[in-house]
Amino acid sequence: MSEYAVVLVYSTGHAIQAERVLNGAGVDVKLVPTPRHLSSDCGSAVRIAATARDAAEKLLAGSGVEIDRIVMLDI
């Protein structure tokens, strides 16, 4: 089972917005380099716990932050 998921975004600005929204809601986040096998659009992604995936998706959709997708990481 995956321990982490990454929120893939279109720009570093979107990554910072996502980090702010998720932190404000109490979701533990970390800005990380985007894994190259997932995307080359933006160099920044937001790492979250796999268990927070559904909540993060709802929070970000409700806040208007544009994301590409959320991908589970196999690490």
C-alpha cells in the first residue's frame, strides 16, 4: 500500500496555493520536486499522506486551486 500521494499542479504558484489550503485545514504537506516519471509540467508538487488523498481532493476543489491530478506513490 502507498504511504504517500502527490498533488500534481500546473505551476509553482498552484503548488504554493495548494500547500496553503491544505496546511490551513490541518493536512500535513511537504513541497517536493515532481517525480519526473509522473509529469514534466511543473517542477513542484505537494506530498501528502495517502490517507489524506480524498480529503485533499475535496479541499482543493472547494478552494478553486487548479490541480492536474493526485497520484499515489509506491515508495
